[in-house]
Amino acid sequence: MIKAVKDDFVKFYRLHQSLEALERVRGEISEEAYERLKALVYYRLYGREFNRDKIKEKIALAFSMGSDSTASLLILRWAGFDVVPVMVRLPQMRDVILLRAQEYGAVFVEVPNYAEVISSQIQKRAPICGKCHSMIMEAVKNYARKNGIKIVASGDLLSFGSISIYKEGDLIKLNLPAFLALDKREAISILGRKYALGFGCPLWKNATKSAPILKRFGIQRVLRELRAGAIDKEIANALIRDILKN
């Protein structure tokens, strides 16, 4: 499922930062969940096997059917967690995506006034991805609260180290790929199938036609991920080419 980082110094360092972050939230989650997350990091560090029997701890995962969230779902279930993939139903989502998400056991939630808020961002020629992400995460957190789930996970690759797992109000936020120092290529390999690289959703691509400046923000995001080591040059090149062709 996942491989040990071996002699990758940067990932090795980030994983030890994840262990320190995990210690800071130990009292906020069940001891069973703490021990399993710790074992998962040690498996990533040294390939040390651990008990992967099912545990009672539920995790609400922000699920989009993208490579990062899908890999996160597969890893957490492999590690024995009871994961609820929570997909926010957005107007730009194709029916085939919703149907495929159901195969993973996804539950669907709504974001009130989503279209109005995003339309306003587009009219202002302001970045929409950050606003969209924050609205999605708020909806997932609300689902977790209503269903008594303490841990909310995401497929974030960038929030590594001390912010890979942390307390956020009454919840614990777990950015799983960052917590395990995974990069995009590793996430794709976990899917076990071909994955078409592309930047942005249909809504974003359509928005760039009336607000081309959004392409600049997209390229900046790709370069930020490249600098952080979340993606490599080949993937960055493919994503930037996809941005420019739209």
C-alpha cells in the first residue's frame, strides 16, 4: 500500500515532525486511534508491520474522487480505520463521478449558496479554488459534528509536519498525505490504475475564459507544490501545460 521512505532525508524529517504533531493531539482522540496513526507513521519510516484489524474510530474524509483523497481513503481503510468518504455535491460534478463515488461508500452533502459565492469570486476575478476548498471543508466538518465524528481528514499534500494533524476547535484535522509525507506520484501509484493529470475542475476551466488571470493563480499553485516536493518536475510540467491550453 505505502512504502518506507528509506534514505529520503526530507520525508524522514517530515515524518518525525508528524510524530511530534500527533503527540500534541494525543489527549483529543482515542488511544486506539493514536496508536494506529503512530504505527502508520512508523510503517512509513521503517516498514515496521502493525496490526491492521478494524478499530472503532471513525474518520470523516473530504472526498472528491481525485488521486489524493482516493489514496487517503484506501490507506486509512487499509490501516483499519472506519472511514466515511464525504463528498460535497457541486454543480460542476459530472454524474459519472457521483456514481463512482458511491462505489466507495460516499455520503453526499450540500454547500448552501455555493453557486452564488463562487460566481461572485469569478466576477471579481479573484481566485476560486481557496474559497471552494474552505466551503467544502466546512461542510465536511459540519457532517462530522452532526454524526459524532472527531477526526476530519483531507487529501492535502502540503500541510506537512506540525500542521499535518492538529486541533481545530472541537475537531482534529488530519491532512493524511502530508502526515505520511506522500507525494503526488506516490498517491497515484496507490490507486493502481492510470490517472489522467489535469489542473482544475470544469468550473475553474470555464472561469478562466472570462478571467484569464486565474491561470496565473493556477500556475503559482503548481509551482508552490513543486517547491514543496509534493509534485515533481514532470508532473508540474504536465499541469502547467494543461492550464495554458485552456
